[in-house]
Amino acid sequence: MQKFQRHIGRAWSALAIGFAALMLAPGGAALAQDSVGARTAAALPDRGEFFLGLFNDGERDGFMRLGWIKRDDGVILYDRTMMPSTEVYETLAFNLAPDLQFETIHLEFHRGTSYMNLDLEFANGRATGNRVILRLEDVEIQPVDEAIPEGTLPRPVAFIMPLTMGEEEGTQESFHWYGPLGNAFADVTITAYPGGRIRTPAGRFDTVRYEIRGGTPDNDVYVTRGEDRRVVRIDVIGQDMQFLAVPQAETGGE
């Protein structure tokens, strides 16, 4: 497990990659409809995805693919991240209610010869399931039974939320997040600032910069202005790591 923990910070820089429940108080239907999660989900198109190249010290070192699919009964949120220099490959799939309440999480995390599988179900304010760590010499099963604070949102939502926020400087959202890979909770705030015109392998873009502060690590997310907004750059604060838009021919698909 220590081998995984050493690389949690970098692996989760790409994510978008953890989830928790938006619990309703008695008679709280109106609150749920106006929650941060509900507003974010309502403002998103029916489906979307962004594919960014991962760059370490200015050199290409993998990718991040983060997207969502809205259904009548909820939202699927998914992430695929690869960083070959550390032999890391991570895949997440979340089933969420329409207001982004948790239903299930499936996480797979590979590094070198080790592999971790995490399956969680959410009910009554708790996450339960198993974390299974497979090594060449053994298998370790860790039961999970975690209380999830009311109003918690999946960590990857922080990277998607700027697409739904206003462009005016000072526009702000705050929420509590949960990241399942490191079993991490944090109170984060997202604030809009002018991003200027930035250069990426996919071209130059006029952007708004959204500062995500309060988590580990913090991030800056650059989103294009106007219609058909795109996430075109994510900086990992305190590390020489960036995620940048790449030419359409590289984005591919499953």
C-alpha cells in the first residue's frame, strides 16, 4: 500500500479523478435542487469530454481523459489517466444521482507490478466496499466503511465545474470533496480570474483561469471564453506538471 500512497498526489492531479453523497435533510428537496452539485449537473450538456496531454518538466508523459454522460436517472462520470514515466494507469467510473449524489464507484489503479481495485456503494451517509491490492507475492483486502459528510462532492467535479461557472472575475463556488484513491477529504474554493491568451499544442486560446484552492495539490484550470467552452490547460501547483490541449487527431476514443 505504501507504494501506492507515494504516488497518490500525482495520480490525482489528473483526475479528476473520488465521490461522496449529497445527503438530503428532511424536507430538503428545494435545497437539493439548488445545491452546488445540482446546479453543476443541470448546467452541463448531456455529454462531454476533454482529453489533455500530460506534460512533466515540459516533456509529454501521458494523458488525461475526463468526461460525463447524463442519463434520465443520473450521471456517469469517468476518468482515464496514464503516466508512463511512473508506470501509472488509473481508470475511474462513477454512477451518480441527477444532483451528483453518489451511487457507486469503481476504481482501478495500476503501478508497476501492483494493482489496486476499489468498489464502493453509498447509502445512508456511508461508503462501504473493499479495497483490493494485488501484488506479485500476495493479495490484501481492506474493508471500507467510511462516513461521508453531508454536501460532499466527487473531486473530479472540480475540474468540470469551471465549464458551468461565470467568466466574470471573482465568480466563486465552494464545496467539500472526497478523493477515493487516497481516501482524502478537503474544503475547496474555485475562483475565476482572467487567464489571458495561452499557448498549447492545440493552438492559442483566450481563457478564464479558475483557481482551485484547498486541496492537495491545488490546481489552476484554464477554460476558453464564449460559446462551446473547453478546458484547455490544467496546472498542478507546486509541481512542474501541466495538462494541455492537444490536436484533435490525438484525442482518439475507445
